[in-house]
Amino acid sequence: MDSMAKLAEIEQSFKKEVETCHDIQHLEDIRIKYLGRKGELTTVLRSISSLSIQEKKEVGRQANILKNLFSDKLTEVKEVIDDKRELQKTARIDVTLPGIPVKPGTVHPITKIMSQINDIFISLGFRIAEGPEIESEFYNFEALNIPLDHPSRDAFDTFYLDDKYLLRSHTSNVQIHVMQNQSPPLQVIMPGRVYRPDAVDATHSFMFHQVEGLMVGENIKFPNLKGVLETFCKSMFGSETKTRMRPHFFPFTEPSAEVDISCIICKGKGCRVCSGNGWLEILGAGMVNPKVFQAVGYDAKKYSGFAFGMGVERIAMLVYGIEDIRLFYENDIRFLKQFV
Ligand code: DAH
């Protein structure tokens, strides 16, 4: 092998070895192997005297270039290794440093109010039930005595998914599921999301929450409904809260009523929130229509019951004095963190 080829081979193997070198001792071994007194490159340099003048020039020049290149590379790798060592020393975990605080989240105001509502009814002997948000017309309408051509169906404006399914427009659908699966007596509350294609503004949203209630048994009468709702309103809005019932129409209850509470802002004197009349409407209720019992196969002669439904956003807005429903859904931390 001539000397130039030998140099090329030395360069190759040096590069390979230095690339994979990660510690100082190994680096020193490489230096000795190539640049030491008996090193491979040193040996070539020593043998130059035996070469022809032409070769001497060529090989001498190349060998010196490599000598500089090797020592530069060795210095460079040494620095990298030293830096790493230094970093490892200082990067050790200091367990005495104070920790980085994790900010706890807060319960969403809608979830808070919904749990408060649930808790009050649970204390009155009700159990929680849930039902599907994607629903058939039977559960959302027909079984609740709202036939296809019934004008009241407009009041429950609905998102249709296809010919068969829709997004439930109220939680009353769960009444039907519960009654199909359980026999009386029963006392259930049914919290959940509902959907209506309303234009979004300060008091409307295409999605909101309701809590539905249902009690069925023998001899359940209107005063039982009144008692339960009055107890609920006092627990929810304060013991001084008055309630009143106004006749209303719902297809699934007969008779039906809308329930008002004395305004929690002005205590019934009249203010902007209650439009000056001292009362706030908060829920719909009534005695279960016998037609609903028929739809689920209950004996309408033997059993009677009451039902009610309320909007959670409306109650949360009243309790917290929030004037725009959209604030609940914008996920603005500055708003949400106020409800601890
Ligand atoms: N489903 C009604 C609505 O969305 C609320 C309601 C009224 C539910 C009267 C009831 C009830 O169970 O008896 O407006």
C-alpha cells in the first residue's frame, strides 16, 4: 500500500472512532493510537525520509493536514464531553427547591347548580336517572302525548338527525325510559343536556341543561307536587322564598302549571330582573297525563303522579347574577374561576 492510501485509511478509521467517543479516557486512547509517539500517523510521518522527493512533498503535506485536523477534532470532542459532564453536575435535582404549584381547576357553574338541584331532590327521596340525548320521536314526543300534527310540537323546536332520530329537545324523554323499565312507586330526577335550534343570544343557546322530575305511585296528588316544589325552592333560593303556581298547558301533564318564585334580587318588590312584577318563572310542572301512563303500560286508574322540568342555565343566571348565557360556554378562565 502506498503512503497516500495508508493516510486515507488512517483518516477513515480516526473519524469513525472519534464519532462514537463519549468519554475522556477513550478520547485519550484515540489520541495515543493516532498521534502518540508510536501512533499510526506519527509512524507515517517518520517513514517520509525513505520516500522519493516527489512523494515526500505530497505525503508530508497530507500527513501534516491530518495531524492538525486530528488534534482539532480531539479538542472539539473533549469540549463537548466536558460540557456534558458540567451539565450533569449542575442538572442534578435539588429536592429542597420549592415545587411548582399546580393550579386546581374549578367546577363549572352549571355543574355546580345542577349538583345542588340534584342534592335537594335526593334529600327528598328522589334517585337520579339518565337517558339518551339522541332520541326517537316516540320518546321525545309521541309517548309524551305530543303527536306529529300537534301544534305544541312547535314549542319544542327540534334538531332532526334523520327521519328516525333527533337531538332531544327536553329531558322529558327520560320519564318514558324510566317508566318502561321500572314499576311504581318511583321518584326520580333526570338531569341532562337538551338541544333546540334557537338563535343564540343573551338568553338562548342551541344547547342547554334541564333537570326533570317524576314521582309516580298510588294516591299522589297535586298538593304533593306543591309541597315538593316549595321545599325545593326554599332550599335552592333561600327560606324566605315564596312560590306561586299559574295554570299553563303541557301535553304530558294535566293539569299543568308554571311555577314562579318571589324575585330573589328585589325580594318581590319589583326590579329589572323580574321586569318589575316581583316574580320569576323557574319551572313547568303538573300531574302526569293518563295518556303518558298508557304509552308506557302503567295502569292509569291505579297510579297517579307528578312531573316537573326546569332549565339549569336560567337558575344559575339568577343565583349568580349572570346576564348573558353565552358566558357559560366560552371557556373563559377569568369567568369560570369565580365559582369556587
Ligand atoms: N319539558 C318542558 C320543557 O322543556 C318542561 C316541563 C314542563 C317538564 C312540565 C315537565 C313538566 O315534566 O311536567 O319546556
